[in-house]
Amino acid sequence: MTGSLTPETDPAADAAQGSTIPTSGAFVLLARQGSPDVEILTGEVSDVDLLADIPLTVDEVPREVFALVPYRQVRERGFSAHEDDAPLRTLIVDRHVRVPRAELIAELPTTPIPLADAGFDISDEEYAEIVRTVIRDEIGRGEGANFVIRRDYVAGVDADPRVAALTWFRALLEHERGAYWTFAVITEGHIAVGASPEAHVSAQGGVVTMNPISGTFRHPAGGATKESLTEFLRSTKETEELFMVVDEELKMMSAVCSDGGRITGPHLKEMSRLTHTEYMLRGSSRMDPREILRETMFAPTVTGSPMQNACTVIQRHERTPRGYYSGVAALFTPNAEGGHDLDAPILIRTAYLVDGRLRVPVGATLVRHSDPAGEVGETHGKAAGVLGAIGAISRDVPVVSAADPDAPQPEPVSLAADPEIAELLASRNSRLAPFWMNPQDGSEETLAGPFSGSSALVVDAEDRFTTMLAHQLRHLGLNATIVPWNEVTDEQVSAADLVVAGPGPGDPRDDTSARIRRMREVVAARRSGEQPLVAVCLSHQILADSVGIDLGPLDSPHQGVQKTVDVFGEPASVGFYNTFTARVSPGTTTVADLELSADDRGDVYALRGPRTASVQGHLESILSRDGLHTLERLVSQALA
């Protein structure tokens, strides 16, 4: 232990003695990507209930505020979460200094911190069974495209918690690379030390940025090679995971940004022991940064899709509260315009120390073709990555101490600039919709388009793809408004020039679901009134059911699947997120007053009739290369 860790020394005394690191009170150590310095933030801790309560001004004076936002805050959006005791903790900053990394490292301790009684809280066999259950009962029954289910690596720590935190932080500074934030948060009762690769959301100068990351390539012994990385990048599972995550974060961007958001990438995020793939999303917004944070809770990379139902699935299958795992750390900094900028990485690759117990939460993304053994292995790899990065030593499971300067460390080799790797990455974009790749004209007002002057009511059936749909409808000139299924009134349904009955999770045949019943009422009301209707995915199935077309599950769910299908004489490249389908006898072309487009098996991809059009796929998805054009065709059919 260094002299700077003498107990009961206040920050003023630290400064007088030439010390840099506070030895009492709450503080944050923060090393941001690309900075040669470590930032030290000290101040008063205040726990609040809601994001809106984060005190960005005190006595009408703008203040810098650091916040730890637990996962359970998703309940602010009406989503499900276990109750837990992790507070929404804020540090109202009264001192913010920067110190060169080398200078700070010299003050940090190197004391080995042994772990006792270490292991996962859920056995490999139990976790594998949870994976099987989620694939069978959740993804297999249409509850969503992907879900992240976590378990925790836990251990006892018989050491001063501050010394442990500073030792682990030193290990990260010395040996971790590629992290967006490397940090240690030390407050009474809660300590967090981590190296997050993912900037979940930031807002600066009116520009909002999100950074969806997915796919985890664990470096083999001796480090990553071009051959091993190429194999990873060709993986269908890893590619589909990333596309689904981008779709989910574009839903959030479309909710907070007037121009919906533009995609750039993909890129490699290379870290010491892992490599991820990522995109960047950018758009314009004038919203309060706390509201931006609320609307983007939380990253689909650690929850799933669709977000609302993912939270329900997590609550069903995770046995304990998440605490801060998959929440965010957020720094609100006053800017020259009188507002606050926001910088908020996701809380992953983080170790928590509370009451002498270390907890390292790790999760695996479960998709339709996940292998339970592979997902078990992924949680092992992620836990070992965090433990190795902080230099932890377990009496039960030895881990090389990254804090040991004599430990063998392979020379890191960056493969991102390799021409073949770059070409392989870039080739992914050939599958994506140009609408989301290109700059978009946009504002909060409706754009001039082919349907200017008409209103559209988008009924949200618990899938925020509706935000992307509304953005595309505005691009086509419609004045689009989104209303949740349980809030929309009969008067609203009747008054709109066009109703778009939206997508949602679940079985369209479920008579016990209030949501399904309400969406049936919306479809029936527009049809009986001969008023323009466009129905998407779940609502397409409900429309098909209303005219007597059979519904049933697909042999294999289409979650994040891109297909080229016939839509009334035109081939269209469309993204699908469905477990159920409307199905007719092969060769059938009409049912009741509706014409249909179906494949050779009889799976119905689209319906049209008087003032009515529907589609099984998600035309708003990044996987729908022909999405905007096809949406315009269907809206034109409904409004004709």
C-alpha cells in the first residue's frame, strides 16, 4: 500500500501533502479512451428515485454530476424488473482534476487481492437448461428475437475495499486496451471497477451518438490471428446478433432524434482479451439529456429485443436482481449553451464489491440457433476476461495476475487495418437498407413527401419498431403519431387518415392476451369503417386471421432473417422477425376481399384490398433494403 492510502485523510489534506487520490469520502477515477490523463471527481453523494431527479442544477447553478444508474430504472418506462437495493446514486461534483496516467499509476497499490469461495452462482448445467428453456419457450413462441440472460461470478474478498478497488483499477490502466471508459467508483456501500467497451449513448452539441456492439471473439492463446478473426467474422450467429442490436438501438434513436439516426461502420472494437464488432449511430436531438437517457434504457446488447418483452423474459428467467449490470454510468457536464452534455457507457465488464463480496455479472446473447454449451462457454470467457483484466487471484480457480509486470503478456496486434479483414467487415453493409446508411434530411416537423397533408396513427403493440416506422412515414410526408395499444382510444382510431397497426411479440392466436384483443379491435374498427389501414407483422397476422386465414408457428423462427419475397409482382428484400405466419393452400391468390402474396408453401407475406394493406416483414428494419419503397406502395394502396 502506498502512502496516499493512509486512512482518514480528507481531500484538502491530500492536496497539501501532494497526494492525488482521495483517501476518504466518495470519488470516481475515470480514464477515457484516447486521453493520456485520469480524471478524479470528488463531491457529495445523493441517491435519487428517478432520472428526472438527477440534480443538474443546485441553487440555479449548473453542476457536473456523475451517476450510477441501476438496471431496475427500466421501470420508469413501464418495463419489468426485479426489485433490488442498488440505488440510483449521484455524485454532485465539486472537484474535477486531471492527472497524467503514469503519475497516478505510481500512487496506486499493487497488493494482491486473493479471492475465496469463488465460482458461479448458477452451475453450468443449470445455466445450460435456462438457455434451452429460453430458446424453446420464449424465442420459439414468438416472444422476441434475442434475449440476454446473465449469471454472476462471485467470491469473498478479505481486504480493505478501497485498496482492492485501487489495485484492480491499476491493473486495468496498465494492461487493458480498447475500453471506452476505465473507471473506479468508490462510494459508501457500493464499489464498481471496470473497463466498459461500449459508449451506450452520448449527447454533445445537439448530436446524439449510440454505439451498438455485439459479437464476442475470445482471443486464443497467443493472441488473435487473421485466420481466427476471419472465422469469427463469417459466423452467421455473430452477424445476426449485431444486426438485431443495431435495429433495436435505431428504435431508440428514432424516438430521441428528429432525423432518426444514421449508421456508420462496422468497425472492430479490439481489447486485450476480446474483440467485438460495432456500428455507430448518430442523430440530432434537443431533448434534456436525462430524457435521452430514459428513452434509451438500456442497451439491447445486454437485454434483448424487443426491449419491453426482453425485460419481462429477464425477470422470468433470472433468479436475482441485476443491480447495476446492464445499467449505465453517466457523466452530465455543463456546456456553453446552458445545458448539459452526456457521456454514458454501459455497465459491463465490471466488478462490484459490496459487503466483502465480489460480483462479476456476465451474460450471453441467446438467439434461435444458440448452442447451450457454447453460451455456457461464453459466460466463462467473459468472467475470466474481467478477472484477468483486474488481476484477481482466486484460491480455487487461479487466474494470471495482470498486475504482475513479469506475467507473460502477448504483444497486441491490431487486425482492423488488414485489407481482407476490412473488406469482410464492409461487405456486411451490402445487406443493409440504404435509407439508414445515408444522411437524412429531417426535423421534428413532417417532411414534404408523397402523402403530405395526411395524418397517421401508429398503434404500438409493445415493439418500438414503431418509432422507426413513424420516422419513415414522416419521410413520406405523413404527420405520424405513436400511441401504445393500451392508451389508444376508439376516437383516435376513427379520426386518423391512416392507422398503422404495429408489430409486437407473442402468439396472435392468444385469446387471453389483452394486447392481442385490443389490436384485433383496432384492425376490425378500421376494416368495418372502410378506413385506410396498414398492418405490420403481428397485426398482419391478426388481419389474416380476421378473414379466416390459418395462423401457425414456423418450423424455425425468422428472427433477424433477411429474405427476398414477392410483394404483388415486385421482389423485395425484407427483414423478418416472426415466429408465426399466416398460411394458405399453395396457389391461393385471394381470400375474402383481400389479394395476397405468398410463397410456394403458402406462407403469406402481404395482403391488400380496399383501403387495406399489410406485410409480414419489418419494412423499417435495417435488413429491409427495399423497405421504404415497399412501405410507400402499401400506404398508397391503403389511402387510394
